[in-house]
Amino acid sequence: MTQRKVAFVTGAASGLGRAAAEAFVAKGYATILADRDEAGGRKVEALLREQGDCLFVPCDVANDASVKDAIAQGVEKYGRLDAAFNAAGIDGEHGRMTADCTLENWQRVLQIDLTGTFHCLRHEIPHMLKSGGGSIVNCSSVAGLRGAPTFAAYCAAKHGVIGLTKAAALEYAREKIRVNAICPGTIDTPMNQGLDEELLRSLLESSPAGRLGLPEEIAATVLFLCEEQAAFISGQAIAVDGAWTAR
């Protein structure tokens, strides 16, 4: 059993999850890379093994049994769990008003973004209790802090992630498990690169910083929240958004 810290990252094949996985490995964590994209996940695993210890496990966060199995595989290999970044998520359909949001889109976004985060928490926490504590970072969004027109399902799910984060933080504070939510602004990831050009332009124009954030900037905040320097930070929804929510 390793005495190094062990991290579990969902959505590790791309975007924010991949950036966080890279940061954990670079810091010396044995890192469990979880994603439903098996080809992408194994590619990241091969690249990161040149820098440190990691293991790819297939995982669909919308499926509770899949999450349970993925975490169990990682803990079986590394012996413990100290940190987690629940990054997997989708934004769903774009441009539909709330009354036009399809039930299929609503259910799919909430199942992955909110229920998927719950699946992760409910299987991460027991292993952290056995390890004597740990830190969990859930991926919300600035859309979890403010309204997001034409993104009703995504906005509701990300607000829900913050509520779930606060409840878990209160419940496990004395067991030395910290739970926080990170709320990225518009970040240069495949998800946002796929946005409608006009929508992306309007987001950039409304950004006080005048640019997209970088995945590495989110990863650095996630890593900080999992380190001892952040030992008194829990139950928080932390915006990393170039001052967008400061209005």
C-alpha cells in the first residue's frame, strides 16, 4: 500500500479533468483517471505515466455502479483515497428557453452533472473516512452562482452541485473531510470551443478579463484546495472567472 497521497479525477480524458490529473501527477499524487471515453483516457494515462504514477479506469458518472467500481479499482491498487476532483459534466443543448428545454435534455444534464456528482461523493467519502480524511472538489460553474439564460438544465444542475457541496461539508467537517466547489468561468476547453461562435463572442465581450480562462488555472485551484494550506477551507463555492461574478 502506497503512503503517497492518492487522487481520483473524473472527466480525466480531456478539459478540466485532464488538466487537474496532470497537476496531481506532477505534485506526486498517485492518480486514478476516470472517464467514459476509454480511448482518450488510456491516451492520457500513457502520457502521464512518463511523469508519475497513474491508473485509467473506465467510468460513467451517470451510473452509480460504474462509479463505485472505478473508485474500488483505484483504491485496490493504491490502498487509500485522499483527494478527488469530480469534473465530469456536460452543458447540454444550447439556446433553448426554459419552456422549450426538452425533458430528454433536462434529465441527461441533471443525471450527469448533479446525480453524477452525488454518485462520486457517496463512494469517495467512505474511502476517505478509512484514510483519516481528505479533500473533495466538485465542479460547479459560474452558472451555479448566477442565472444562465437558455441553459436551464445546466444552471439548475450546477446550483444543485453547490447545495450538495455545502451539505456534505457540514456533515463531514469533524471527520476531516473537506468538500468545496469550484466555479469556473468560460474556460478554453473542448466544451466551450464547441459553443456557437456568436455566443462565445458575447461571453468574451462580457468578461472583465477579456479572455478565456486556462484549464491549468482551474487545475491549480483544485490542487490548492486539496493541499494542507487549504485545511480550513470547506463548504465554499469558489469562482475562478476573471472577475465575471464580481459585478
